[in-house]
Amino acid sequence: MSDLIGFLDRHGCFGIKHSGETLGDHLMNTYRILRSLGAPETICLAGGLHSIYGTNAFQRQTIDDRDKVKQEFGPTTERLAYIFGRISRPKSLEEIAGTGGILHDRLTGEPFKVSAADVWALRLIEAANLLEQDGNLSAYPEISGTMEQCLSEVG
């Protein structure tokens, strides 16, 4: 976790307003929620980085060097954070089959081929993101179902 805090600090995330706090606070809280759900560390870290490339709701990008993120956190974490930031969510995460398929980059239209594991991870990150912001998780049954599944596996 200290690597995540240091990374977010070096990229100015604790100085950017977001959700009544700072972007850094939001990202760390999302990370902590994922940890409390018992998610794998790769997914927790992706949740802790989920808006660094910007999102459809938060369009400020704090880093554009994907290689730097891969070096620090690994390719799987970076890929999940990148896809999360580039898709129109939560809608696309509700609509895609749990078995995987294609998600599209909201800016370029580029297709992202995602596996069932990717869909599960992205939905879990979205659940934590929504919880952190007091979002209406019940409006998204596929996303909330993923969180419930994760909780049942931990308990």
C-alpha cells in the first residue's frame, strides 16, 4: 500500500479535488474497500489506480505513461486500470456478458477483448468505486452481484 500512496503522491493526486475530498483519498479509499472485500491485490491496486488515466465521469488524466505504471504495479494491474478509465461505465459493465467479450474505448472506439476474469475484476472495481462515493449500487445488479459473490467467497 505504501507504494500506491507514494505513487499517487508523486503524481499530484492528493492535490486534485474529487468527490468532496482529493483524488488520492478517493483512490486509497477504493483500494481499502477492495481489500475489505478480500479481492486479490492485483485488483485492489487497479482499484487504487482506476482514475489515473481519467474516466468518463472524471476526465482529468494524472499520468499518461502506461509503461511507468506497468513497471511499478505490473501489467495486469495497469491493464485493468487503463480499461476501467477508457470505457463508458458503469453501463458497459452491466451490459457485457460475465463470460467476457468486447468493451470499447469511449474515446477511440478501440476494442478491448476482456475475459470473464477481467469482467469480474472491472465490476468489482466499479462496485468499490460506487460504494466509496455513496453511489446507488442497487441500480447495477451485475456489478452488485459481483461484489456479493466476492463477499460470499471470503466469508
